[in-house]
Amino acid sequence: GVASVTTALYLESGTKELDCHFNNDGIAEWNAGNITLYTGGVFNNIGTFNVYSDKTISGATFNNHGTFRKLRPSADIAAGTTTISSVFNNYGTLDVQSGVMWHIEGGSGTGLFTTANTGTIWFDGNSTKIFSLSGSASFAGTGTIHITSQLDAASNISIPGTVNMDGSSKITGSGNVSITGTMNWNAGQMDAGGSTTISPGAKLNIGGAV
């Protein structure tokens, strides 16, 4: 079946379990508790999904067609790490204004990935998990993109801010990846048919096990 919310959705304490298709067309606020998506569970965010929680989304698939935004819980509390342990597909805007959005199950994206100065998008899962970028996928902001898994670029993308490559990281695909901020290449590979370019005025730091 399919369940839909068109106004406001408040996700408070306690684990939320989903085994159907759920569409958020309104404004959701995730304040506490984990979210579990079972085999038949697909969460489609078409509206706005504001994340104040440092908990976990696990299970099947989360599709973002709207705005998925991580924020500080309050002005005097720093944001921590929100874990996405499900396939995450970003066709809209993933906006990390503070804290870490940790992806460990791969996914895909044709949308916008943006980070504020204190925000980090972390693509993890070792080399067995792939996050694929294609079409109009793009990056913006002054924050950090942390890669410890495989990032596959099928289209040309430009990444500002800071890019950290560590562990079993790989940048693959036929697209051209342009770094316009700072890249810290501490470990990992860059291969396949595309290219990685350190743009004029950008900086490359090579260290670790490269």
C-alpha cells in the first residue's frame, strides 16, 4: 500500500517501522528515534525533510525528490552524525547545514549535494558500496565531501569546499571531476575513463597511503 502526508509530519522518540510506500509531500521534522524500512518499505520525500536527529535510517530505500536537510538541534547544541544505512537516491537537494550525513549503503543522484562550512556528506561503505552520480548532479557549498567508498561520476561534476579521500575510496566513471577547493588525497584510487582535475586556484594535498 501507499501512505501519504501533505501537511506536517513530526517524527519523535521511538523506532518508526515502515513496510509500505510512504510519500511525504509536506514538511517533516525528524527529532528523535530510528527509522526502519523493511523490504517493502520505500520512503519518498517530495516535500521537505528536516533532520534534527543523530539517529539512523536503515533498511530498504529512501528517495529524495524534494529537500533533505540536516540542521543543528538548537542554537546551543552542535549537530552530530546522522546515519543512512539504506540505499539513498537524491533527485532533489541534499543540504547538510551542520554535522555529518553518513551514507553507508550507496545510492544514486542527479540532484544537488550542498554543505555549509560545518557540514559533511560522507560516502562510506568501503569499495563494495557505490554512489552513482549522473545527469545534472552537482555540488555546492563550503563544507566537506568525505569519500571512503566508490563515487562513480557518469557526468561532469565540480566539487567546491573540501574533498577528503581515505580508506578504500575510489573515484570512477566516464565523467570529469573538477576540484575547485581543496582535495586531501590520503588513500584510494582514481580510475575508469574519466578524469580528475585540480582547477586553477584549488589545492591538492597528497599524504597517507597514496
